Amino acid sequence: MSIEPPSKLVYTWPTEGSDAEPEQVTVSFNRDGTETEVVILHERILVKTRRDEHSAGWNGCLDKLEAYVLAAV
């Protein structure tokens, strides 16, 4: 795990039932004036169906985060 406040978080994501190297997730927060762009890079996903599942999950999380932030403004 690596933490670089306030701009980056890097951690591994073990794959259940696999001896493969853990997946790696990097979350970057890029400030631009009054806005912050959140970029998620999820690497080392060996199976396409798993990549698709992660993509749907991350997009759902980010959509909910956006709705939450917009409701609070």
C-alpha cells in the first residue's frame, strides 16, 4: 500500500482462489481549481469477465459518489 496525501492511494486487491499476483488499484485525485478529478486505474486483472465486472462496479461507485456530492452542493 502506498498513500500520498492528498493526491494518490495505491493498494493491492487479492483475487480469491488464485495464486496469481494480486490486482493493483491506483486512485488519483487531480485538483483543478475548485474541482477534483478522480481517476481509478485497476491493473493486473487477468480474466476479461472479471475486468468487465470491475468496470461496472467502479462506474457504479463513481456515479453514486457524483450524485452524493452534487446533492450536497
